[in-house]
Amino acid sequence: MTEQFDDVFDYVVVGGGSAGAAVAARLSEDPDVTVCLLEAGPSDVGDKAILELNRWMGLLESGYDWDYLIEPQEKGNSFMRHARARVLGGCSSHNSCIAFWAPAEDLDEWESMGATGWGAKDIFPLYKRLETNDGPGDHHGRSGPVTLRSVPPKDPSGVALLQACEQAGIPITEFNSGKTVTHGANWFQINAREDGTRSSSSVSYLHPIMGKRQNLEVRTDARAKKVSFDGKRATGVEVLAPDLIHTRRIGARREVVLSTGAIDTPKLLMLSGIGPAEHLREFGVEVLVDSPGVGSNLQDHPEGVIGWDAKQPMVSDSTQWWEIGIFTTTEPGLDRPDLMFHYGSVPFDMHTARQGYPTTENGFCLTPNVTRSRSIGTVRLRSRDYRDKPAVDPRYFTDEHDMRVMTEGIKLARRIVSQDAMREWAGAELHPGPDVVTDDEIADYIRKTHNTVYHPAASVPMGADDDPNAPLDARLRVKGVQGLRVADASAMPFLVAVNPNITTMAIGEKCSDMLKEDNA
């Protein structure tokens, strides 16, 4: 192997994001194991634009963003795009830092679908292991690498909003208590330090050890082109060299781990010959494994928006400007919420202004999102050239369930903000505006203006060994080959009902455990 590769390590982890950083850090705890972590983007060390959490909205469509346009949407907003981070720490360095334990019911359902070992009894201890949490309860971790803390109630409009929730019959409920919140509201927990530095996977897992562990090499600005194979065994990764012309070949004695996210992981697998055979042949990619489930189960949390002008000056400082969550159900008998809101203490007119709706520089909004969207999308190659962005088609609102839930969300948002507690804050409703009343009118507005919570997932799902639509087994191994695993949000059997970043870190934790066990 040493003759055909420029460098050789025991493990090569592709993608230094939410899960990949955790995998590399945990594997390199063993001084007898060598690990190379490859990140396509730059380092975040010393970069205030990344590290200061309250600046996160400026990262959207920036140079740190792969900025994936979506395919034209039959029933959704075709202007929408998926922000995917091009920086160490991945989307934990790029999105906001809302920190949730996934509902136990979601994790147990994963296990019932064939993801053995991924139930709540298995994953809750990993949350505890990874966190240092200021919340109450013996179930929380106090010494993990990732700082989780509760947002302080410093936003008076937010304080009033929570009072309005109670007046509307939505109680204040503790988050991350170990019990699923189906109907309740509160300040978020966030993965951020007291000084405002985001506790991303890079800050938490990598910064303390970079340059200190001789067995860990973190290479930034190292873009993967494809996985190398010897027959059906993954032997390494081809990476664009720093001169941006040549290819460097990084070998893996034991295993390669793909952690490039729910859009780039299926792309990289397909470029490497693993995916729907007919699709690969269409672009002249030699088929190594016909795996129809690669890129065929894309899921997301679609997000609507309703915004108001504020009667009083809004806060001028914030942990991250999005600090409150509201959960509820839109039909009886659900054991998990099907509707979630984020409250923003800022205007959010990214998609409303272009449609002609009025805006403001002093306002607030609620963003209803569908926690278990039934609209399933795809990630496909646009060509066999690794430099081409993939074709991302979320197929928003192709299942009527999603529009029904979000329409109820707009109506509930109005009901909350009409309560007495918000009387001194809520000025004119700017978008969609008071003239948009019927379900059809609301749905038309949503289709034109909706966004995403930037939570693509489940595009390379794990499942039972005999499930032909699950490209991964329950140990995250890519079926049909040896020495290759996936550890990121693409591996989820379905997207969890809450913000998924902490769960993605837990996937990295569990992957490292399984690698240690299987290579002992």
C-alpha cells in the first residue's frame, strides 16, 4: 500500500464536520492508532467570523458555504438553497447552535427499522458523554467536550412571547429533560460557551488536541475526489493537492470514514461507484455496488415564516438571535411533536422581500417547521466531475401532510402573538399580512416564501442487513464493500424531530466506538 499512496494512516476520516471531528478525536485517543482528518474548507482556528456565534447569519451564502441551489420545485420555493459548511467543524461552525437530545421515540423507531444498537438506551448515554450541560438532572453530562447551556432570558420580547404561549395554552416546559416535549415552549439550550464562542465539533473535539497528538493529522483545504478501492475493499481517498492541479492519494490501513454530510456523502459515494446503477452509468461512472438507496431518501425540516413589526426597540445583542422553541401537535394521539417553531428576535425576510412583502429593520418572527416531513427528496450527480455541485431536489410539499402542518403553524403563530402578553410588542403583521386568511391563501404564501432549517439528513440511511433501500448496516458500514463507513446525518434512518446537530455528534461518538470494537 505504501507504494501507491502518498501517505498512509490507520484511519482516514473525510470531512471535519459535526460527526467527523468527533470520530477523529476519539480514534486518536489511542496513541498506537494514526488518524488523518481531511476537511475541504479552511480551519476555523482564530476565525471570529466562525467562532462568534451571534454572527452566524452572515455565513449564509458566504465563502464558507457550498451554497447548494435546489432543483426547481413543483410545489415549493425554487429560490431556496441549502447552506452546507465549507470549514472545519462543518455545519456546527456555520448554522446556529440549537442543542437538542433527540426524542427517545425517534431513536427507538430507528432501532425498530433495523438500526440495531441505536435506541434511546444506546444513544442517551452518548449525549451524556459528549456534553457538559448546565441543565438539571442526573441524566446530563458534566464533563464532556461539548458545552451545552440554557439561553439566559435577556430578550424582553422573548419573555413576553413565552408568557403569550402560556396564555395560548402552551406551557413552559424544560427541554432536554429526557422526556419528549409534545406541547411546550422555552428558551433553547445551545452549544456555546459563556463568552459567545460556539461549542462546535471543531472547538469542542479538535481545538484542544490539534498539534498535541502526534498520531492525528488534520488537513484543511483538502477536497476529496473519490474513494480508492482494491477490488471491493476501500483503501484510501483521492484528494485534490494544494496546488489545485494534482491528486494526492491518502491510504487507510484499516478503514475510511465518510463524514461529508447529507448532500456530499451520497455524491462522494456515487462518484466512487456506489449508488443507483442506472444513474451512475448515465454519467459514465463504473458501478462498484448497485445501491439504489444512496441519495434516494433526502429529508429536511421545511420552515415557514410569519413576521411582525415591533412596537419597541428589539434587543441589540443576543446569543444567536434565535433563542426560543415552541413544540406542539396538530392532531391528537401523537407521541412526538409534528410542529416546531423557532422565535427570531430579528426580521427574517430572506424569501419574503423578493415576493414583495413589506419588511422592517426592527421586528420579530416565528418560523413554523414540520418536524417529520413526509416529502422525500433526492441527491443526484450532475456529472462525473467532482467539482460540479450535486443536483439536490428536496421535493418540498409533495406530500400534503407537510402543508397541512405548516398551515396550522401560521395560524397558531397568530394566535400566540395575539395574546395580551405581546400587546406591547406586536405591531403590524408584515408577512403574510392580515389579508392572507384561508388555508389556500396561507398555503400559496408558504409555497412562495418557505425556507429550510438547514437540516438535510437520511440520504444514505442505515438499516437492516436485508433492506435493499438502506445503503448502510447498523454499524454504519457501506454494504457491498469492506473498510468503508459513513458517520454523519446522512446515516439517519429518518430525520429526528428536533434540531439534529447534537445527534450528529453522537453518531460520530458511536462510530468511533464501533471502529474500536471492530478493529480491536
